[in-house]
Amino acid sequence: MQDLEKMTPEVAYWHARDVVKSRWPEAEAVIMSEPEWAFRYARDVVKSRWPEAEALIMSEPEWAFRYARDVIKGRCSEAEAVIMTSPLWAYRFALEVIRGRWIEAEATIMACPEWAYWYALDIIKAR
């Protein structure tokens, strides 16, 4: 196996998940260098919240959304502040996590015609 210093977050994640098959503390700093792989590690290896990586994971709307949906399994104010900066992920959060209107994010969603359409159709169920 290659040195940890040369290992990418993706390779470290896969090694932890498929070879170590549990948390791999020595590689966690490497995994925590990219939001996607930190999220996947929390979901698939830690199998619960990973507080040390939450700031990184919640730095990007997509991974904040996925972390709230798949790891926290519900609402999280820290994640929501980031999610609501993206029309796509705000729409998906309202649809998949809140399962209803998300008034605080409607201005962001409505700023993008495509997601405004889907939000009106799927969530508001009106025009």
C-alpha cells in the first residue's frame, strides 16, 4: 500500500471501507481534505455523524445536503445555511428532507426558473 502522504482522499476512503472495514484513524486527515470523501466516509464507515469533518462537509451545498439527508437523517441548521445557497440543492432538501415548503430558501429556489418550476410542481403544487 502506498504512503498515506501520497494517498488521495478517494483511495483512502475505499481502503478504509473495503480493506480495513472500519474507521482508519491514520487516514482520516487525508479523507477530510475533500468534502465528498469525508461525507462518504461518515456515511459508509463511521455510519453516524463525524463532528471533526462536519465543517468541511458542510462547506459545499451538495455534500451538506447529502450529509443532512443520509447521515443526520433530518434537518440541521448548519447544513441548511449552506444548502439554501444553491437552487438545486435547496429544492432537493425541501423535497427529500423537509418533504414540504422551505420558506426560508424559496427566494434562492425561485431565482432559477428550472428549480422554481419543479418546486412549484412538486412542493407547492400550485403556480
